[in-house]
Amino acid sequence: MQAAYNPVRTAYNSRMSAIRLLPELLINQIAAGEVIERPASALKELLENSLDAGAQAISVELAAGGVKQVTVIDDGSGIGRDELKLALARHATSKITTLDDLEHVASLGFRGEALASIASVSRMELTSRRSEDRHAYKVAAEGPTLGTPEPATLARGTRIDVRELYYNTPARRKFLKSEQTEFAHCEEAFRRIALSRPDVAFALTHNGRVRLQVKPQLLAARVAAVLGEEFADGALPVEESGGQIAIRGAISSPSHARGTRDAQYFFVNGRCIRDKMVAHAIRQAYADVLHHDRHPAFVLFLDIDPQLVDVNVHPAKAEVRFRDSRAVHQFIFHALHKTLSRSAGEAAPAMAAPFASPSAPAAPFYRNQGAMTLGIAQPAGAYATLFATRSATDTATLPQAAPVPALPPSGDEHPLGFALAQLAGIYILAENRNGLIIIDMHAAHERIMYEKLKTALDGKTIPMQPLLVPVHFAAEALDVATTEDEREGLQALGFDIAPAGPGALIVRGVPALLADADAQALALDVLHEVREYGVSRIATERGNELLGTMACHAAVRANRKLSVPEMNALLRDMEATERSGQCNHGRPTWHQFSIADLDRLFRRGE
């Protein structure tokens, strides 16, 4: 039987007839697709270049969320006339020359790809002047066309104007979000850079309006200016060092934890990164003092010998790889655990204490070290065991859940029996044919709600319950933008959320199954998931995680008094729910004490 004609495959095969070199412009545009995901990515690269050039004052001007214009002006060392065109060439950099330089890289940029990538998908103008030059020079680039340097007016430093991002790659441009969303991402990138260098002055303007302006200051003051006084007031200082590694910064006290992960900044040698191992160490440090639906806020700086960390593992330099992940995990955990333990007892010092000067950071301590080991004191017992059988990758994951227990064996129609009482506002005591059952009411109800939400989502749309009184609250710019970009997806999840101004949201409806939950906390948690992963990815990859978050908000809380009929209703729901012996986080929901167990406990029959 003759195969059907496929024009796509035929065209593809025709192009595979020969191997040829790609044009330089196409190479740069491919690189741009990896490095310059959106205007915020271009802004991040330009800001890092300014810091690497020794700038002490940086000004950013944006238009239309950065899509129309991204301008960065600094007072750094500048670029000479003869190097202007070279600065826009791919793999041209002043920061490394050998493999040894790459293994010791201390600058934020090093690949020499950013400017060439941005220039290939925008209309760019680069103007610069060194202190020894009589005047500035500028060079213009538009896609494949690169102009000739010509005289210009500029004080010492560099000005880069990026206009009409992705004007020549419309397929990529159509994936950009609304102006509000793109600006929110730019603002977040700006915040990260501003937090990383409190010794540098920064200013951010959008559509002619100043959005954030800070002068050189102590880190405590910079944190308050960027993240708000609320974070600063509840922050605990962190400062710990050992061998060739040190950590400093501030973390939120458990009582000032948040409902979302929107204030978490971790820097490695001044570079803001996201790392699963680091996130796991921080979660472990808070494990005994923070409820699982709350999240710590933190601004932490890890300084480590560059030879012990590889920064060349991600196109956007957003990830790193540590040579000894276990030791770094252990060090971070101990430093934060020590801080949290101190906060529960002795008074903590003022947050500003570890940051005595707004001047540029001193030479890293690790440069004076000789040995290549981290030199962290090894704690006895528990942590040696913790890491003995785990690889570096394993430390980034939580322990696997135990097998799901079945309902207790019983010939009765109701194997969980009937409620007797409520204990400590947390547990339900019930009697069945076998003896006594203790049920964790929150964990059990969480599993029930989770399974109901899964069933509802299988119907493509979760029914919505309009709120009698809409809930109005302040929100981050990214959350506000997300409600506009993902309106249909949020409605499918049962939410009616809309902007109520540039920094506020209003919730008019929530999933009917969650009508009794805290609408504000629920909405913020869901928006965080949606803005980080997108509704389409949640639907295919992270649906269970999101439904678990929603179920946790709906589950009955500790210290809520239940009547006997309410407790029995919960037991009946458990009996009708799959996997009800285990909550969404892997913990058991009930435990059976047989009559024989109780007899042994009280030594009956002896």
C-alpha cells in the first residue's frame, strides 16, 4: 500500500540533502532564542554587563513592558571606539581568555553571546565613552546590518538602546505576553540585580514614570526599599562561614512566612540562581517551625570559591552546579537552622549588623584559601547518615512516600467506625470493631478534597461558586498580570479573579468545593503556580501539585471544633475515597490501636 503524501515530511527530507554552515545571523537568532526569552532576559544581561564594567550608578528606561524599548545607562569603564563593533560580535568578551579563566570566573557575564544575540533580534544602538577618551562613539545594529562607529555625546560609561525586540522574528514575538506582564518580569529582573549590589545606585522608569529608585545603601536598607518594610521588620540576619564558603543575608521568621514564594532570592557569588538542592536545604531548615502551606522569604548570599561551582550549565546562567552538593546543602541547612533556633530563644541582632558598609564588596575570602576542600565541620550522626547513601541529585528531592495503607480490615459496613471525641483540636478518636482509631482530621480531609477536585477537573472545568462579598486585596504586579493573561485557564479552575488596579486584585468566585477556604490565600497560591508554570503546563505536568495546593486550603484546619455528626461524616467520606489512608504529602491519615495493643499497653492479663 502506497504511503500517503506528506508535504511537511517531503519538504523536511529535501532540506536534509546536504550539510551546510548556518549564516551568522541565524546562529545569533538561535542563541537569542535560548538566552533572550523575553525583554526581562535582555534587561538582565545588560544590567550584568554594567556591573561587570564597574558601574556605580545604573539607570533603566523601559517602554511598553520592554518590547518597544529597553535602555540601560551606566557610569562604568566604557568601551573604546575600536572595540565597539567587536562588542556586538558573537563570542567576543573581555572576561575570559582560557579554560582556566572559565573555571575561576568571578564576573556575571563570560560567554560573549548576550549583545550579539540581542542585536540580532532588535534595533540596537550602543554608545560608550572611556574616561581617557575625548568624546563618545556609537554604533548601530539592525538585524544583520552593523554600522560604523561615529562620534556621539555621552559622559563616561555606556548607553545601550534596544528597540522593537523580535521585530524580525514575528513567530517569537507573538509568544510575548501583555505589556503589564512583560513589565512585571522586567521589574523582577531589576529587583534581583538591585538586591545583589546595594553599593550601586539604581533607577527604573517605565513609560516615563519612575517605578523604583535607590541610592547606595546598607543591605538592610536595600532589602527594605526593594521588598518592603514588612519583610525587613520580620527578618532574621544570617551570617556564617567555614573554610571556603560563607553565607550572609536575611530570612523571614516563621511568624512572618508567606502564602507564596514571591520573595525568595538566593545569590551565588553575586549571581541570582534557582537550585533544587538549595531550595531543599532551606525547606529542611524550616521543617520543624513552618506549616507546609506557608513559605519563607529570604535574601541570601552564598560566597564560594569559583573553582567549587560551575556557572556554565545554563544558557541564561540561572543555574549552577556545585562540586560538593552535599557539603553545600549541609552548610546552608546548619546556618539557617542555627538562625531559626536563636530566634526562638535569645534576641537576634539587628538585620543591618552583618552589613556594615554600603561600599563595594571586599575581595572574596576564598581567594586567600589554599586547600580545595570546603572545610565545613562535619556534624556527628544524623547528617552523616542523611548524605551517606544519596547522590547530589537525590538531595534535591524529598523522601519518597510510604505505600498507601488500606482501610482497617473489618466485617462492618463502616471500617473506620464511629466518632467518640475530638482530641487537641487535631485528632478524631473513633471506635471500630478492632479497637481505637486515631484520625488526623486535616490530613484526611485534604485527601478527600484532593480526590474530589481531580474528579471535577476530569470534567474539564471545575464548578465555580460566586462569593457573596468579593474579596479585594493588594497583590504583586506579576500576579495582577497573570490574571489577565490566564483568565480562561483560571476560569476553568473555578476562579473569577480580576485586576482592581495596578497593584490589587478582586476575587469574585472560587471553586465550589473550596467555598469555605480563605479566598485571598487560595487565590495567591494558585496564581503563583500559574504564573510560574502556565495553565497549559499545569494541565499536562503539574495538575496534581496544583490540586494538592487547592485541597490543602479547603481542608478543615487544626483547632476547629467538630460535632460528632461532622466527625462521622468525615469518616464516611474517607471510606468512600481512594487512597484515603494517606494525605497528599505522604503522611498517614489514621492509625489503628487494636484491643490487644491496648491490653499490652495497660498490661492486662498479667
